[in-house]
Amino acid sequence: MDNREVELKLEFDPADRALLADAPLFAGQKGQAAHLVATYFDTPALDLHRAGFSLRVRRKGRAHVQTIKADGGRAAGLFARSEWEKPVEGNVPLFDAIPDPLDRAVGAATVATADKIFVTDIERTVHRLNRDGQGVECAIDIGRVRVGRRATPLAEVELELLSGEPALLFSMARQLNDLVPLRLGMRSKSERGYALLAKERRKPAKAEPIAIAPDATVEQAFRAIAQGCIRQFRLNEDLLFTTGAPGALHQARVGLRRLRSALSIFAPVLAGDPALAPLKDGLRALAATLGRVRNIDVLLPSLPDDAAARLALVRAEALADAELRLQARETRILMLDLAEWLALGDWCSRPADAALLHAPARPFATEILSDRRKRLKHKGKNLAKRSDERRHQARIAAKKLRYASEFFAPLFPKNKQQRRHAAFSAMLEKLQDDLGALNDLATAPATLAAAGIGFDLPAPDDKAQRRLLRRAEKAYASLLDTRRFWG
């Protein structure tokens, strides 16, 4: 059976399971409990995973069902995926009737070599909910993913649309979120399993390549880019809660910065959407909260022990404030609002410029990249003679160009274009690093003053500063000489 699954995935603290079970949303329903054990299969080379598919056989009681899913890219909260289900005998998949998309991507003969790779073991409670003729299945899952003796826990709420409009999923999520803290889920069960299979350690999540087809529309490109930014933020937010590590905080902040940059890049498409301004305000305030901790993290390694110890105490207070902000209901709602807006907002349902929204993304990207390069060319002239503020503006221009080049690179897939993109990105990174180091020197006194620490930093080493300026000017010149990958 071939269906389109539309599902909102949310994560919660297992300690809140009892509160969640008593939610008013489920009034009058006990819920159906089930023990679900699913075995996932793939080839020795993980061909299905690399092609964006998952294959499992799930046991529920004595029945077994085979499910093949097309992941459709890495999502952020709302998952919309094709799936094919069929009953099977026992815990063995059937390879004689695989769906055409999987056959084209991998080939039936290769799929037939698949074997067991990991298992999910879940205690599930299901509630069937109806609102004004619309149907939703709410599944509350607690369990683990296992690879041999290694395992990782999970606690999720999955709201699956059975009939009606996806807005109902978000409405129900907000009702549950008022009772129990819920956060957008970023990883499917199969993604968790593959991460465990690869023995991936939890570490700060850098920006992942954006999955955009070369023939994508502007609408498809924006949605994929924004979802990728939210995903980067959320993966690092989870790690930040458990470790407080500077790397996790930095990458969470990068995810927010990239999202805000995407909103700026696609401003012509988003114009007139009344939800945009409050979303931008929420993101700006959240980024500022994280930024106060990040400024301290940058300065700490350069301080002597006594000043570093005092500033570390200030960091602990700033980090506690940041965590309170992240845990607050307003932040959780902000992420839900973003996910719903990306899927259903006025920008796509009632666009101000429908022709641009549905136009090919590549010409749009070419214009944006050329414009951002032109701005950097103007702001980066004569760096050595510029003020700290003007160099900071050049740094911001370089950062915006780098984000845009990372976003749009998949639209230019030829080998020659990808080689040019790699060279272009390398020069941009060098310029950004050198300008960043200069900016750190300029802002260090203000960071200490804001922390209330009366410590006089040693005067900047003129020789080192001149060296940074020379390197920045060289990187700037090399960047302008580098062939445009979009040209």
C-alpha cells in the first residue's frame, strides 16, 4: 500500500509520561497500548540509507508488517514521507514487490542482499482523535534503539494526520505543550538507528548540506534551507542542555544566524506575511541570549588564570540564563510556530508574488550570490585602513555570502561548479576567520566591561594585528580572483 504520511514529531522528558497520559486532549480515552518491536534491514554497504529509504519489519502481537519509507530529506518537526506497507510472514522482508522509486534508486537485486542492522523496541500508547470531521492519531512512544548491546533511549509524541488539514497537528501540539514541555523532533527512529550503527558520538552538529534538487523552485529551496537551519539549532540545543559545552552553544547560535540570513535572502518571497515580523523578533532575542555566552567563550582562553576564573563565573550565570530562555514556553512555541509557518504560512498559501515563489530557484540564487559578492567587494576594500566598525561590516558581509553559497551550492551540481564552490568557500572561510580574530580583539574590552570585571587587557600586539590584516587582505584579494561557481 502506497500512502503519504504527514506526521509531526515531538520529543519529551520520559519523566513527564504520566502527565502526558492525563492530558485533557485525551479526555474519555484510555488509549490503546502496544509493544512494538521493529527490525530494520539494509545492505552491507547501506545502499538503502544512502538512497534515502528505510526498510523495516514491525511485530505487533503476532502480526508482522513490512514498511518501506522514503525519508524525503531530513525534516524539522513535520515529516511528510511516502511509505509502502504490506503484511509479511514472520520477521523476514519480502523483496519481490519493492516500490518503483526504491527499484530505480537501488535496484531489486541489491535490495535483496539486505540483512538485519538494528532494532527498535517501543512501548506505544495510541489515541485516535477527531476534531470537526478531521482525524489524528497520537502515538506516545517510550523505548530504545538497539544495535547489538549498544542502545539509545527515545521518548516521542507522534501526531499523524489521518484526514483533514496539517494545521490541526500544530493545534494539538500546542495543547499538549501547555501541559508538558515538548520540542520539535529532528530525527526519525531509523536515523537514530543509523547513528548508533555508525557509533556516532554526540558532538556539536555543524550545518549539514542542504538537500535541494537542481530544478527546485524558490519555494522548495527556501523550505529546505529553513528546515536545515532549524534542525541544526535543535540538535545542538539538546546537546547544550546535557553538556553546556561551548561548541554546542556556538553551533546552536550558528543555526539561528543561518536561519535569520535565509529570511533576509528570501525577503522578496516572504514580503507581506504578517507572521514574519514576530518570528524574526523571537529569533533575534534568542540569538542575543546565546550571543552573551558566546562572547565570553571567545575571550576566556586568552585571559590569565585569575581573570579567567572570574569570567567563568559570569559565564555560568549567562549560560543559566540562556538555558532558562531555551526551556521557556515561548521558545518551544517559537519553534512550533516556525515549523507550522514553513509548512502552511501565508508566504506559500497566499503569496505576494506567486510567479517568483514558483519560479526556478537557480536564477534567483544567481542574482542573490552576485549581489552578496558585490556587497563584500565594496565593504572589503582597504581593510588595513578601515575602522574596527567598518571591518566588522565586511565580516558580516563575508558571513552572509558564505551562508548563501552554502545554501545554494546544490543548485549548481556539475563537477566544475562544485570544484569552484570548494575553492570559493575556502577563501571565504579564511577571510571570515581573519576578520573574526580582528573583531575579537576589538570587542574584548566591551565583553569584560559588560561582565563587570575590571581587568585591563594587554594592549593588542601591533605585529600580530598587522599580520592578521595582511592575511585578511590577501584572502579578500584571492576571493575576488576566484571563479564564481554560479557563473
